[in-house]
Amino acid sequence: MARIETVAVYVLTQLGPITAMKLQKLCYYAQAWHLVWDDEPLFGERIEAWANGPVIPDLYAMHRGRLTLSPADFDGDPNELSTAERETIDAVLEFYGDMTAHHLSDLTHHEDPWVKARESAGLAPMARGHAEITTASMHEYYLGVATSTDGDSE
């Protein structure tokens, strides 16, 4: 299993400098799709349902106060990633990488893992909170997305 800072460095190496918010959302989607495609977490750090979408607090602590991030901002080595981990991240970047941070945030606000985590904690849409988005809820939701997408192409 990768460390979140290694995932962050890999994302930033592939895309170049991006905003902290976009990095957070891309790491979230990499976790989600790795759960679906490989049946295991990409990284072990907790994800929370913050007002602007999913956030990995450990990653946030590493970049707090900075708007734009580059690979040099983190202590991670992309060579530590397995082939399967890199393939997941590459696929996520191919699909989501051109989207803006706000578009990614809007997407997450319409998806069950973020919505249900906040509802179960009694949080209003823009209220501050630290409700956890579990890997189980992510796996269940995105597996359903993958299954319905696969069914549409037949």
C-alpha cells in the first residue's frame, strides 16, 4: 500500500503544478477506483467529507497554507508505487485530470460517499465537519458506478 505523499508526488509529476483542492480530489478518486479495480486501498490515510468535498487530512497537513503545489512540496517517491497503483492513478488522471478543482468538488457533492458521510454526521452542506468517508462506502458506490457503466456499453 502506498503512502499518500507518494501518490501526491506521482500525481503532481504527471500533471505539473495544480491547486491543493484539485490534488485532494484526484487522490480521493484514485483511492476510490483502486478499491474497485484492485479490491484494496491505494493508501491507508483517512478521508473526510469536508464542505468542499473529500479531503485527506494527513495530506492537508502537508500542504496547508499553499494554493498551488508541485512534486517538491512532498516527501514521496513515485518509484515506490506498484504497477497496479500507477495504472490506477494514470487512469484517474486521464479521466479526471483536465477537470477543474471546482468541477471535481461539485462531482463529489453529488456522489453517495460524501453525501452519506455528511448526512450520517448531521452536517449541513457547507458546515465544517470531520465525518469519515469509509473505504467500504467508496467501494460500494464506485463499484455500482463501474457496473452500471459496463452495462451501458453492452
